[in-house]
Amino acid sequence: MTNAAGTERGGGGGGAACPEWVAIDHVQLAIPPGGEDEARRFYGGVLAMAEIPKPAPMAVRGGAWFAAGPVQVHVGAEEGFVPARKAHPALAVRDLRAFVEASGLDATWNDELGGVVRCHVFDPFGNRIELVDADTAPNAPGRGAAT
């Protein structure tokens, strides 16, 4: 079956309506217990995201939430923390090269996706983060979806 965009829809079958996915609300990354201040320096300082308040029932569990425009990254303390070295969020930003240079991030640039300007960085805990120039990102608002 195909959806309204004319693309194949996955699994489920049985004639169920295909949901209309519109965005990723947020990405959750794990950090070690007690890593909130270091997360604030990286996500709030280096990446220039604003810390937003967590709801009171969730705040007691530690962690922190950060936002910049429609992009949200939540970090949560996890016992037995192991960094995500392969799995990662990909965050689109305008003028990526200038941002990376100005921020002093240790970035590994990647040109495997022809025409897409992107790099990978690691947060202070070893979690991999992909940064994509929004003007070249195939999934950025105003651009067609990747095929």
C-alpha cells in the first residue's frame, strides 16, 4: 500500500490507517548520574541550546532538557551508562561550517552523502551527534524527504 505521499507504507497491514508523522518531538540521550552540569556546559554552552524546565515529577530523576527553536534534546541520568557511539541524533543547523569553527568543536567531516554538508561530534560523555547543514539536509523543512 502507499500513503498520501505515494510512498510505500510499512508493516501493520490489516487496512489500518497510515499515521501522519510530522516531526520528532525530542531526542533522549543518556548521561552518567551526576553529569548534568557537564551536559549544561556542552548543550547549553557549546551548542547554545537553552535549558528548559522539566516537569516536577520528572525533575526528581535528574537529567536536563535543552531546546533551540523546534529542536529538543533531553539528557537523562542512567545507572550503568554506556555512551551511544553509533546510534545518534542528527541535528540540522544553518551555516554549519561557521558554527563548528566558532564553537571549537572537534568535528569529523563526512562527504558520503553527496551534496550534504555534515559532520560528527561527541558530547562530553561520548554520545555521537551528527550535525547537518540545514541548507543541504534532504529532510530539512522546505526540502524534499530523503530517498
